Amino acid sequence: MPTILIDPLPRTLDLICDSVTRAKLESLGQLIIHETGRMPDEMVDRYLPEVSIIMGQTRLPRERLQRAKNLKAIIDVETNFTDAIDYVYCFANGIHVLTPASAFADAVAESALGMTIDLARGITKADRDFRLGREAYGLDGNVGSFSLRGASVGLIGYGDLARSFHKLIAPFHCEVNVYDPWVPDYVLKRAGCKSVGLNQLLSQSRVILVFAGVTSENQGFLGRAELSLIRSDAIFLLMSRAAVVDFPTFIEFVKHGKFRAATDVFPIEPVPKEDPLRSIEGLLLSAHRTGGMPEALFEIGRQAVADAELILKGLPPVVCRKALPETVKRFRSKPVDVT
Amino acid sequence: MPTILIDPLPRTLDLICDSVTRAKLESLGQLIIHETGRMPDEMVDRYLPEVSIIMGQTRLPRERLQRAKNLKAIIDVETNFTDAIDYVYCFANGIHVLTPASAFADAVAESALGMTIDLARGITKADRDFRLGREAYGLDGNVGSFSLRGASVGLIGYGDLARSFHKLIAPFHCEVNVYDPWVPDYVLKRAGCKSVGLNQLLSQSRVILVFAGVTSENQGFLGRAELSLIRSDAIFLLMSRAAVVDFPTFIEFVKHGKFRAATDVFPIEPVPKEDPLRSIEGLLLSAHRTGGMPEALFEIGRQAVADAELILKGLPPVVCRKALPETVKRFRSKPVDVT
Amino acid sequence: MPTILIDPLPRTLDLICDSVTRAKLESLGQLIIHETGRMPDEMVDRYLPEVSIIMGQTRLPRERLQRAKNLKAIIDVETNFTDAIDYVYCFANGIHVLTPASAFADAVAESALGMTIDLARGITKADRDFRLGREAYGLDGNVGSFSLRGASVGLIGYGDLARSFHKLIAPFHCEVNVYDPWVPDYVLKRAGCKSVGLNQLLSQSRVILVFAGVTSENQGFLGRAELSLIRSDAIFLLMSRAAVVDFPTFIEFVKHGKFRAATDVFPIEPVPKEDPLRSIEGLLLSAHRTGGMPEALFEIGRQAVADAELILKGLPPVVCRKALPETVKRFRSKPVDVT
Amino acid sequence: MPTILIDPLPRTLDLICDSVTRAKLESLGQLIIHETGRMPDEMVDRYLPEVSIIMGQTRLPRERLQRAKNLKAIIDVETNFTDAIDYVYCFANGIHVLTPASAFADAVAESALGMTIDLARGITKADRDFRLGREAYGLDGNVGSFSLRGASVGLIGYGDLARSFHKLIAPFHCEVNVYDPWVPDYVLKRAGCKSVGLNQLLSQSRVILVFAGVTSENQGFLGRAELSLIRSDAIFLLMSRAAVVDFPTFIEFVKHGKFRAATDVFPIEPVPKEDPLRSIEGLLLSAHRTGGMPEALFEIGRQAVADAELILKGLPPVVCRKALPETVKRFRSKPVDVT
């Protein structure tokens, strides 16, 4: 039986594995589990010589990896690539470093669609107006509303989140333009999108969704100049990370009615109680909750275990995202401390 | 040139025709238009002998119809079948009575999807909590949330609204059950739905949408007994007419948290300012505004003109809903007084 | 129990009803069945005063209809509108005349897709060449082949057959142009097609399918002038009726390699043994067999029974094609004598 | 400007690059092209120190790779992984070894659908019968025919070919079962398929397609025992490689009518002129021509150039198949000698 170290902080196995997945995982090997904090060094060190797979954010510098002669894969179940691993060693020695990065994609995409329709059609605002006794009926209640059907949609970033979202809007027959320097036109064209420049996307789209993860290169790439290009009748949804946008300017623009917007992410979370963004009329507020569904966490387990099974059979993983020499050092999403 | 009477109260041609449709309409015949109120009797009577098509809710008792020897069609652009027409005469004499009933379907369906995801994922409530400084982040912010993906959806009524909605949820791979006594199992099966009894639908569905129009037979058919069947983790969306449900009981149940709900319709509109439903936490409020989009009104014109053109070419209409002997007297939606 | 006359020549109940449909039919009323030839006059006459629904091509002149005081519907299960009915009387008296016209649509559409790919990719021809020992491999075997993906498709006629076919080619992302004077642009646009003139369709499409039924107005409308417009690299599939095309010219053109073609229909069936069309290389031959699947015949029963049930409940039929004053006299498809 | 060696035998640049792709390729670097045979050793050796990308099946043993200090990727445009490369060195040194393996998938899948409908509906056979004067009309012409709609489809292998095919049959609403030991249930479930054992697939499916490539482990895995499980009313299509099946037994079974079949591949190609399989009635014959479309060859260029561009920008390739330590030595498709 192969040995599998489970060091899932800040997750627990129960959070990431439904019962079927847990049973499958247990059938794959001998599980060495430590869930009450980071796995102690001595525990890690004891199992290094025999371990085949490590699930977690265990610290794995070169000296540890050199002792882990049977190690085939490290799977980060928090879903980020940490700095605690000697990636160069892993790449040179055929150790897969993986993370179930797309686990949250479906949950985020569903929320993104709900929030897109919400902004386009004014759903939350209409409910708020109704509670305040100032609702308007029929046509009068739809000033500024527009339909997602046939609208020009601009996706910034075309990774897992955007692809899941793209599937959901298929029945709306939107024109979909994409800006993603990591994805070639070939892929976009086959996916039914058009590759466009960032400025063109911002200035022409009626519906803009930011799905781009944060990297060492794109922090704040949606700055004042870029945000100024957005049409006044557009809606802008920030679904990935606050760091990709000049957040204060973004908030300032929405506050002054330059466009309507939604955000699921903030530079500091929790947002300070007295932060004035809490009362901006044209801003749909979501407390980093679009991905955090129990079902999404179970996807982490399913993806990790599916690849673990393949790897233990001597096959390459096909589900999780792989750490790659070109990109692993560029990702800048901060791991979460608690689930 | 055939004569076409345009008596569009409570609409106007500008409201229901975009420029392309207006140009098409003008090419079809001589337009006799009266938009400042109901067309005067003498004006109607003058043109009766020659008129081919009447667009509007013009009063057309037998004595008028008998004089309208060239009349081929009456098209109600308010989108209801009024009592002002002698339908028996029309049926016996091959005069089409039509209405662009599906004009609002796409707009309502889009809102219905937005409101469905809103209730399932708690979007409006999360925004409200955020504004009140009581938002919860991540998993904690999703207590009671569920995904539409794969959920059991029950549609009450499978007419134009429901069909449009059904197309929009295709990417969610829901199980869709339908209760509609006017639609045979054959049609539902081909549409990928399952025909079920009302009680089964109510007691088993996680997501319930009421799209059924009101008829002489179904007023209040969703009474206390039926509403009591709804699961406590279900969401219930009233999208068609308030009269199909025991509205006070519905409100009472939502107030007491028996299930979450949304409604676009109310027994009395505008809703009284002091109505306590305005503050119910689990109720998403919409002021009869899901259909009233400018684009939906233009659909009225497009549908009416498309059929008018066919009819004037000696072909049968294929777009609008037809008044039929079996059903015309059963419809009970109140016409609106103003657009 | 309502009385239902079953006079299904040239069908039999077993041919058109699977067991579930038969059971449903039997539950609807008292069935008076005569399957060994046309129902004798005295048998028809005996039941006229009480009959609610007649299924078949029973002769129904005015004098009979006047005696059938309870008659609500006539359903032609051969699937044509015959001259044996006084339609004017039916229309004036609210008697539905129906036929399950779309029963064959799915079967024909599936064959049409198979034959389209066959012609585009040379499947049957490649098999024939292989049997003759003259096959060519790889690229050499694909001279003249093209892909349906993204091809320009022209549909002549946009009724049940074309609509079913259109759904099947959705994954091929074709541009679909339609010529059908009975269908308004409004409908085509919503279906994702473009309305074009016949000559434009013929001269520009790479793939042309004729789905148009034959009427009193369109016989031979695809004449020499029209067929001359077809591109030499196009494929042309005649799926509906031979009478819509100048058949000898069509055959002559294919024989001389002006374009490749397939046909399921012929002016005289069976085709004479010595007809030289049997050896034309560029012609894919099908003996009026695309629709005649047992499953398609069962659709006749399902559609007829679904509408019969609605009608007996006092509801309008929604499945079968309705005879309409504008069109019933225009249809010219010859009924078949035997199934 | 980076140096790109183009050694495309048995392809040529014109065969694999349309003009847009060629222009893009030329913009990426200095192209060193040799198309008249394998690139001479001295030519390769001269450019090794500077080359960034090699396109072709150039022999690359360790001693050459050690000299190629700038080499980032080797892209096999014949589309196989040859034995001429020291993969271990590449893996340890971050040199991508790629091939545009999915270039042929769309072409093969389209043919596979055509051939599936052909066998299910008897299209080629009906044409052959017609030419022989023994065609049967209508129902009589459909003995043994069945519809793909709703049929149980079994896919053996779920790689690029199968995935492309799966998309094409979406409108047929088939139940799709898959046997592929390299693909986890997780992936199949999300793709809307069910993972089943090989024997279950063979014994239960109405439609069986073999898309599995040949590896060191699966040669002849469809042997006499497995082929004996196939239903007599099933159709069996061999679309990938002859070596995965016990070919003589397969042919024997089809000859004796145990099931109907199609094959695009043969143990020896060209097939000997006198091979008796040429006259088997139930066998649809295709001379390894389903993939060999000009458009498919252009996909090779598009995929290769798309990844080359990413790699030269310092980004990971995302389009081509990657040689992986676990699998590269298992592939056993013979490279072709000529395009």
C-alpha cells in the first residue's frame, strides 16, 4: 500500500471529501492524517522515505524532497502554489505539484451569472427600493435596465472561472470578447470567443467580468486609465482578486455613477465596518462568498483523489492544475488561513 | 393597398415598433392610426367596410364584424384577449384573433433566472447584510445557499415564459418537472421535462417557478394546502399572476420562514406603502417589472407585423397566440391601463 | 365514454401505436376500429351521430359532417390532408382537422445529416471504390471532400423536417440560410437562421437541402434556371418531394458532374429497373426510406393520441398540424397507398 | 530573433500551414527550413547552439540536446512521439516535447458520425442495393435500421477523437458509456458520460466506437472473447488503429453477420487487392481517410504555431499534447512515411 500524507490545513478531510471520495481515498493507500494544525516536522520526516503522495501545504525544501525517494506528487488542497516547495527540484525529478484550482469555478460562475443579471436588470436595487417604499412598476421600474441577451460581453482572463461562466451564458447568444495574454487566439476562437486588446474590451463591452487571477505581472493592471474607458452604460464585475484593479479608483468611479459594478473581493477582508463603499448605490456587494460553497470544497477532494489514483497507477494526472516552470512563481493569490 | 386600423391604447406605435418594424408595417398597407385614447366610434365605423387588419382592443361586437367584410385579423397589442370581441363570429368566419403573447417571455425568463440564482445563492440578501455591516465571508456567508446546478426544478405552467426560462437553464443540467394540464406529456417529454402532479412538484422540487397564467379555472389553485407541501429548503418564485396563489397565505408562509420566495406580482399594484410584506427578510421583491423592458415591447410590434404580413399574403399567422374556441373565454389576466 | 372511429388505412393501429400509446388511446373512449380496408359506409354512418373523434381518411362530405353533431376532430393518421373532407364546414363549425405531420421529421432529419456528411466526406463513394479495388488512402482519398463544420448551409423550406435537421447540425456551427415564403424573417432570426432569396441560397450555399413540401404553387419551382445556380463544389439533397424540382434536369446535372447530390424521392416509385440514374456516380440513392422507420410510425400514434386526449378534455390540440383555411387546399403530397 | 528549425518530413510547411499561420510563424523567429527530406545532420548541428524550437522528427539524442542550450521545445508535426528523442533529458531540463495530436480529431469525428448514421440507417447499403436494382422502399427498406437518437453509445477511448465525436452527437441525446483506463470517472461524469467496464460496454451498447490509440499495453485488447460480447443488433466502428483489435476475428465476425461494422484502418495499408474483406456486405470500408483532410493538416500548423508563440513569450504551451514521463514510451502508433 502506498503511503499518502494528508496535511490539509486550512482544510480538513471532512470539508473537502464527501463520503464517496473519502472511501475512494482510503482505498488508494495508507493515509497518514494530521488535521489539527500543520503536520509536525517529525511526523513529516518519519514518513518521507516511503511517502508517494503528499496532500497539503507541507513545507518541502530540497533536503526533504531528496529524502522522499518515492514521492510522485504534491497536491495542494488549499488550492494555491505556495513558496514552501522547491519547484526546481520537483520539475527536474518528475514530481508533480498539483492543485485542484478549478474546484471553485462552477460556484463562482453561477454567482457571476446571477450578479450579471442582477446588475443588468436591477434586481437587488429594485428589492431595496421596494423595501424603502420607492419602487417603480413596469417600464418605469426598468430605467437603465438592459438584457444580457445579445449583449457584448468582455471577459478579462479566460481560465477556469471564465470558461465555466462562458458555458452558462450560452443560451444568451452574447458576443464574447476575451483578453488573456496566456491564452492563444487559437483556443479562444475554438471556444467561440474573440481575442481583443484590453482597451478595446473595456471601451466596447456592455458587460465586463474580471476573472483574471493575480500574478507577479498583472497587479493593478486595471488602473485609472483603463477604468476610465468603461462605458457609462456598462456593468463591471470583479470576481477574482482585488489586487488586479486599482481598487480605490474603481470604488470612486462606481460611487460617482461612471458605471454599475459588483465585487466579491476587497483589498482587506473583512471590510472595515465604517468603509463608505458599504453604501454605494450602484455597487452590488458580496463578501468573498461566490466560491465558498460546501459543494465547491468537495470538488477539491474529488479532483485531488482522481489525480492521486491516476498517479498511483503510473498514469499522468489530468484533472488538477499543474505547477509549471514558466508560471509557478508568478501566481500571487494569497492562500487563505481558514476555510 | 389594404387598410390597417391602429388603435393601440394603452400602447403607442412608438412603444411597440422599432424603426425597422415601423417601416415594415407602413409598407403593408394604409395605416389609420389613433393613439390619443381609444379610436372614436365614427372613425372605426368609417373604415369597417374596407379594413383588413385591426391592431388594438377596438370594440368589435357582431354588428361591427358583420360590416367588416374584408377583415382578416384582429391583433391585440396590449396582449390579452378582451371581452370586447364577438369571438364566435370570428371563429365561424375565419377572422384571426391574435395577440403577441410571447413578447414578454424572454424578458421575464431572464429576470426569473436572475431571481432564481439570487434566492439560491443569497445575492440580494448578502448585499443587504453587507450594507448593514453584518456580512459573513466565505463558507460562513453561504449558510442555506445551494447551487442551481443539478437541482430539481418544478415549473408550474409550461407556456411561453416557462419555455424561454427552460432554455436559459440548460447549462445547469437540472431535472425539470412540469405541471401544466394544458400541455400533453408528449410535448413535455420531447422538451426534456417530466410531467408530474402538482402536489408531487410542490413537495419534491428545490426550485419552484410559477409561470401559469390565470384562467377562469385556476384562480387560487395554489392554496394553503398546496403551499404547505413546499420543502423548507426550497425557493418559490411567483412570476405570472398573483391571482393563481392564495396570496396572503403565501406571504404568511414566507414571513415565517417556511421557504424563501420571490414575487413580481401582487394582488393590488402599486402595493400599499405600509404593506408589511415590504420588510419580509426571505422575500425578494420585484414591482411587476420583469417583463416591462423596452425591448419586450418592441417584440409586440415585431410579432404583430410578422403575422400581419403573412395574413395579407393569404398565409396563416405563425407567430402570435391565436384566440381559440376552447380557451379564449378562460383567460383572466387583467389588461393593463397604462404601459 | 366518447366514441372514437378508427379507420386508419393504409396504416393499422399496431403500426402507429406502441403499447403505451394503445393503452392510452383505449382509455380515452369507445374505439370503433376497422383495419381491413376502408371502413364501410354503413359502419361510418351508424356511428356518426355519436362520434367525437375520427382517426383516418374517412370520406366526410358535408352531409355526413352535418349528422356528426358531436364531432370535435378528424385526425388523418396517413399524414396528409385529403380531398375527402368538407373543410369549409369544419372550419365554420369548430371541427379540428389534424394530422401528425411531424411524425417523420426526426427520422428524415437524421438520415439527411447522414447523407449530408456522406456527400461532403465521400463515405459511400469511398466504400464503393474500396470494393472495386480502387480506393485511395489519406489525403489522396479526400479529393473533393469538405467538412460540414462552418459550411454555408441553405435550407429550402423551414418546416418540421428542416427544424429537426437544424437542431442536429448545431455542433457544426454552420451558417444557415433559409428560403421559405411561408415563414417570416422574425421566426428565422429567432431560430438562428438568415432569410435569403432562393437564387442567393442556391448560388452561395455549399450544402443545399430541399425540405419543402409540394403545394399547388411550388411544383417544379427548382427548375433548370435555378439548378444552374448551384456551385460546382456544392452538394444538393432532395429530401421532401420529387415534384418540387425539375427532376430530369436535376438528374442530368448530377450525371454531368455539375454538383454532387442525394435524393430520397423520385417522380415514379418504384424507380424503373432500367432507369439510368441508378448508375450515376455523383448521386447518393435512397429509396424513399428516410422517414419510414417503425419509430416514426409510432410517433403518428403518439401525436394523434396526445391531441385526442386534449380535445376530449375540452382543450385545444397542440401537437398535430392543423388544417387551415389558407393552406389546406395547397398541399399536394400524394397520400401513400401502403405503409 | 529566436531560431526555429523546421524539419517537417513527411509534411511540408505548405501542407500544415495556411497563409495566416505561415505569416504568424515567420513573425516568431528566424526559420531554418529543410523540406526535401530529413534535415541533414550538419545543418542540424550548425544551429543547435542557438535553436529555440525544433519542429519535426529530427533525431535528438542526449549529445545533441546537451549542445542545444537554448532549446525550449520540440514539436513533432507528423503527430507522433518518435523514439529519436532522449525524453529523459528533456523532462529533466524543462524542454517541452509536443505534438498537435488533436489536429485530426474534428475530421475523424465528423466522419465517425457520418459512418455511425450510415450503419444505423443503412445509407451506403441502400445506395448499393439501388444500383443493383434491388432497393426496397419505405418500411421495407429499413429492416435492421435503427435511430441513433437515444441509442446506447459506447466509446472505447475518451481522448481527442472521442471528445470531438461526443460533441457532435449531443443533439441525439444518447446515453454515452466510456471505457478508458487513462481517464478518471471524475472527468467522464463532468463530460456527461458514464464510466463502465469494457465487457459491459461491449455487451450492452447499440453503437460502439473504438477511438483508443495503440499503446504498449493495449495491442489486441479487443480479442475474440471481447468481440463475442457484441450484440447482434449493434454497430461497431473502428476509427483509431487496427492493432487494438484482433483484426482477423473482427473481420470474420462481420463477414458472418454477427454485427455490422465500419473500419477506417487495416493491419496492412494499402489493403491487398484480393483481400476478401472487400466484399463483405455488412462492412463499411474507408481507406484510412477519415482524418486526412487538408483542413486537418492546417490544424497541425495552427496548434504548433500557437504553442510556439506562447513558449517564446516564456509561457507554457496549452494546445499541443505533451510528452509525459508516464506515457511517452507507451504510444505505439506508427508514424506515416508520406502525408
